Amino acid sequence: MQDPSSPPVQARNPLHGLTLERIVTALVACYGWPGLGVRIPLRCFTSDPSIASSLKF
């Protein structure tokens, strides 16, 4: 039995433990900023893109 104050175990959640910064960094490594801008047309990916601007969005 779990302690009520502890967070629930998320064994089936593939994103558990990943930060948004880590996810965006992996996407940039895979697709590059131009590729992300085409796939996801957001200003943070198309106009002067950076990890910081993506996290603020």
C-alpha cells in the first residue's frame, strides 16, 4: 500500500520522468528547427528558435 502523500507509480506512462526541455531537445536533434517549424507551425519553432523560447511558449 502506498503512502497517500507519495505520487502514484506510473509504470505505463512512457513520458514519466521526462522534462519538456529533454523532449524538445530530442525533437530538435531528430528534425532540426526547420523540420519542427514545418511539422508544428509555431513561432517558437520558426522565428529565432531556441530551447528557451520553446519552453516559454
